[in-house]
Amino acid sequence: MAQQSARRGRENQGFPECFEHALGDMDQARELPYRPAAAQRRIRGRTDGSIRLRTTAIPKFSLATKGASTDGKLAKGRGVAWVNRDDVRVATILDLSVDRESGAIKVGRVVVAHDCGLVINPDGLKNQVEGNVVQSLSRTLHEEVTFDTAHVTSLDWVGYPILQFAEIPDSIEVVLVNNTPEYPAYGAGEPATCPTAAAVGNAVFDATGVRLRQTPFRPDRVKAAFS
């Protein structure tokens, strides 16, 4: 139980760490729709040998199609991020739209490549990863503890909003990598929460050319970044 608690703490810490680390890689989100081969080489160059993770997720997303585009007030983009937490490697790639007028972000499709070695219960793990994506999207787009000089002020669901059903992605796909007996079973946990904010930030940059450097990406914060 103590080990599980410690691991969960490290995974929660990994959420902001992964976002900060990916700030230096945001341009790769812009490359992916147009030069997928070059982008794959760049991603592989930053890993510690887990090449199959990135090369599995990227073709799954049909990168021959164009990512960034504009449809009236909606700007559309694609972003990617990855993390290695306790030998569990996760890469996330997603498509989203940004409403230039309201600043609202809607994630439409997510693909997660997840490498934790041998998986005992693949269906259970896929359910776990889907939950990781929804939870971390909520943290990326909405959740923030607010306080004044003396008290916490986010005391209810109005002050501490979470992701609504209408905001859940239309598609969450999970690709299990290295799920064969020749690899040890590292265990999954919640590392799939870690890359989400960075992937969303990369996709917003791909769509709008604006880099968001503070979560959550609330509409007012996104609109302020446009000015």
C-alpha cells in the first residue's frame, strides 16, 4: 500500500513535470501533420530506447492527413507528448479545436500508446487509460484550487469545475506496446495522465501559433493569450 501511494504521488508530480518538459518540444506538433517522418525521428531521438512506443502511436493517427486548419472561428490542431514514469512509457497524440471567439478548447480524438510490458488484463488496462485521459483532460482544461490570503475559495463545483460529459473526446484509442511474455509486467498505474496537458498545449500551438504555459487552459486564459 505504501508503494502504491508513493507511486501515485510520483505520477501526480509527473503531470506538471511532463508539461514543463514539453515546452521545449512544442514545434514538433507543428511538424507532425506535414513532415511525419522527420517528426518521428525527432521523437525517437529524445527517448531512452522505447522506439516502438512512438512509431506505434503515430501511424495509428493517419498523419498523412493535415492537422492544423481553420474552419471559421474554429482553429484545429494536433499535438503529441510522451513520458517515462517508473519504466512505464506513454505517448499521447490528439486532435482538438480552439474557438477563437470564446477561447474554449474541445478535444475530439485521442490515441495513447502505452508500454508497461506484459499486460495481465488488457481490457482492464484500456479502461484505466481511458479514465486517465478523461481525468487529466479535466485537470488540463478546468481544475484549479483558488485561494485568497487566508482561505481556499474553490469550495464547490462552481468554484472548482470539472470536465462535463459534452467535453469528453469523441474517440479515445489505446495501443498496447510490447504486450508479450518476453517483457516483464511493470504495472500500469496512472502514467497516462502525465502527457495530456503537454499534448493539448502542443495542439493549441499547432492550431493558433499561441503557446499556453499555465494550466488549466480556461477560455479566459486562452483568449488572453491571443491578445
